[in-house]
Amino acid sequence: MPDRDQYYHRHDLPRFREIARGAPELAKKFFEWYDAVFAEGALTAREKALVALAVAHAVQCPYCIDAYSKDALEKGSNLDQMTEAVHVAAAIRGGASLVHGVQMLNHADELGM
């Protein structure tokens, strides 16, 4: 698409459910499940929004970051809570990279280094 200067466009986020055009039955199942996941349960809707915000940063989805920043704020989270959730995501991503260093250590040990 030559008229698009970048991949991400904020105005595309509200179009998410249009994905049903290509596979309506699959989309229906997905969105029923998705909506059920975010319903109040053992976690409050606010807590789920914070979890989603953290995961959005971990998977680096700009659409999700936009959606769950707004959702977390609307559900009563404050900037300190949201920032802490993002730091949790960053710690998990960093830790996941570091723990894989054990694979490197195993190879070094096997080669007698």
C-alpha cells in the first residue's frame, strides 16, 4: 500500500472486529472467548486490564498498548500502577533472555571451557 508510510495506524484499532470478514465463524468464537476472558472473575476487570497492559508491552503490540492503556485508566488504574505493570513485563522479558544463558553455559561446560 503505497499511501501508508508506516505499518501501525492508530485509527485501525477500532476496526479490530472487522477481521470477521474473512472467517466469520472463527471470529465469532474468538470474540466470545476474548470477551469472556475479560469479564469479572477471580481477577477484577481493572486487574485484567493491568495484566493485559503488561503483556501488550512484552509482546510489543502498539494496538494493544493503546487499547489497554485506555482500558486500565478507565477501570481506575493510575499511572504508578500502570508503570509498575510495564516494569514487571520488562523484568520478565529481561529475565527470559538471561535464563537462556544457561544454555550457553551448558555448551561451554560441555566443551570444557
